[in-house]
Amino acid sequence: MRSIHSLFSVAFILCTALVLNSSLSAQNKLSRISKVDRSDGKGVVIRYHFEQAIDSFEVIQPAPDLIQMVLYDNDIDTSGIVFPSEGEKVKQVFLYELDYGFGVDIYLSDNAAYIAKAYPDQDKKHLLVGLTRTTPEKINEYSQQFIARTWYDHVDFDADFDQAITIVNPAEVTDSYDPVRNKLKFDKIVIDAGHGGHDPGNLGYKRRAKEKDVVLAIAKKLGAYIEKGLPGVEVIYTRNSDTFVELEERGRIANRAEADLFVSIHADAFKSSRVRGASVFFLGLNRSDKSLEVMKEENQVYGTHGVLENLTEEDLIVYELAHSGNIAISERIAYMIEDQLKNRAKRKSRGVRQMGLVVLYQSTMPAILVETGFLTNPAEMRYLTSDRGQSYIASAIYRAIKQYKQEHDAGLSLNTSSAND
Ligand SMILES: [Zn+2]
């Protein structure tokens, strides 16, 4: 957990001129600039889809409706780049080729009042610009400190003007982007059995069960169902034996695999043995206005599974930025899993909730955490430790994933947050 926070503190201190890496590597590619509304309703996220991390960047906002950026990287291929279509918040994006990279002008709508901050995404490749709603007075005052940049000091009008300035008109290219046609295949799933090794998880009713064993058995059954029922889908386990894997490493395994879904499997515990039922969590902020307070409260309740602690408002913004595109998918799958657990496996459901859990926070893909039931409830412990019960739970999760994949492959599960892209 500490590594996340130190990473982000560094990011914030250096956010106006952040050196991401000093790559000696080959040409970088910027394939797309996209925008999505933040799911907390507080603004917009602009995402630069780089193939690798750029050397560094700067962001200024010299006028309330103009964000200017410099992308430092002297070899960026922008051929075929896709721009976001004109929207009610972000009007247009222009790129200017410079000797040392690209200048960018992002025009917001006239009545917009957003403050822009830029951050590297968690995978460090993409660059995110978060626009957070503010008041017209505040953005007016904020923008006073910056002087607008002129990208070309001495434009030689005798030279070929069109070549000197690479301005790509968004209107010309937006038609070529079809979020359905261009969507990624849904063919790699990471299954994360919670705990393991020296971390047994909870010990169940009268210490008669170990969460780590129950969840590993369910994880393996789930993996086997997927491999059998969904040929072509690759299953990656964060652990497939009784070993301990750090929370951060679980997320890294998923990111390295560039998986399409991360499913974490746990079993619950409570001091009262009467409490029972399955819960499904998907990553993201609570949607209420008091999201931070709610998360902190819930984090205390769910402290055993490595929730985020000491979150600052900025942590939450970065988190939200990094995941804004995945939250809608995660939510959809979470409800499908809940439906299967409740209506097919006949488990008591405690509902679907949105939450920032470290194990989910670390992954940059849709992510779900299933609390399969309470091992501290005698009946649920019997069920969850039985081969039959484990099979039912695993097949419920499997059917939900299959249902989502079918939807996805049919192009029906258009992620609502990218639909306005
Ligand atoms: Zn657990």
C-alpha cells in the first residue's frame, strides 16, 4: 500500500514537468486522444494513448477555455491518430509538431469551468488529463498565472505552411473511430484467489476452515470452467497453489498480462455467526457526493482485504482517472455475477457495491471482487468447503463471465462511458 502512495505523491509534486522515463527506446506512437466523462460526475478525463511512456510533459491553462500541453519526446508517430469528437465540455484538440515533441491545444466550451491536471496512468504509458469542475471565479483566477504559448514563433509563410504545422482537424477523423469495431477482444482473464501461504485469510466458524483454501479451490474450478467453456480465453492465476502473493503483485500480474478482466475471490467473516450472504464489489468511487467519507467508512469495515487507507482527495482523483473507462464494464459484470449467485446458485445476496480496494486499484482493467459467503456462518462454511458448493459458486461466476463475453463479442455491451467519446 505504501508504494502506491509514495508513487502518487511524487507524481503530484512533479506534475507540471514530470520525467516519466529516460527511454533510449525506438519510436513512440500516439494512436488516439480520447475523452470520457468521469463516473463521479465531477468532470472529464482526456487520455493520450501512447505506446510507451513519453519522456516528460507540461500542462498549463492560460485561459479558462484553453489547456496547453507540451509532450516531450522527439520521436512520436502520430499517423492515423484519432481525436475525440466535439463534445459539450471538450470542443477541440489540436496538435502542433515541434522539434522536441508536440504542442497541444485543448479548447473547452466557453462556459466550461474545469481545472486541468495531468498524470501518467498507472501503467505509465498513457497520459491522463483530469478536468475537475470548479467555479468560473476560481478558474479565472487560476488561469491568470499562465501565459499562453505560441507554438511557432517565426512562421515562414513562404515555406510549406501545411507541413510546418501539423493540425489534424478532429472533424475529419472522428468518423473513422468506431468504439464497437475497435474494441479489444475479451480473451484474457486473471483469477485471483485471495490470501495464501502464511496469510490464511479468515478462519471460519470455530476456526474450522481457511479462507485461503476455499478461495483457491473455487478459483481453480472457475479457471477450469472458463478453459473448457470458452476456448480461446486465456486464464491467468495470481496463485494456483498455497503461496502468498503481495496485493501489489497481484495487480502487477494482471497488468503485465494486459488482461481484460480481473476477478478476485474471497470469503467473508463476521463476529456474529448469523451473518451470511455473498457480496460482489466492483472498483470505483462511491457515487454519492460524500464519496470520500463513505469510502473511508467502508474501508474501516472491510479492512481485512487490503483496502485503501489514508486516501487523499488527489489519490481518489488519480484513481478515478485511471479507471474511468473500466468502471462501467466492472459494474455490468458485477451485476451479472450477483444475478447468477442469487438466482442460479440460490445464494443470499448482500448486493453489489462500488469500492476502492487495493487489489482492484492496482489493476488497470475491469475488476471484480467476489465475497462468496461467510465462512463464519456454519451453514455457509459447510457449503463453501464442500466440493458441490465450490462448484456452484465457480459456475455462477463462470456463467456471468460467459454472458458478458457474449454481449461484448456481439458488440452489445457498449461501454457507456466511451460512447460519448
Ligand atoms: Zn479475503
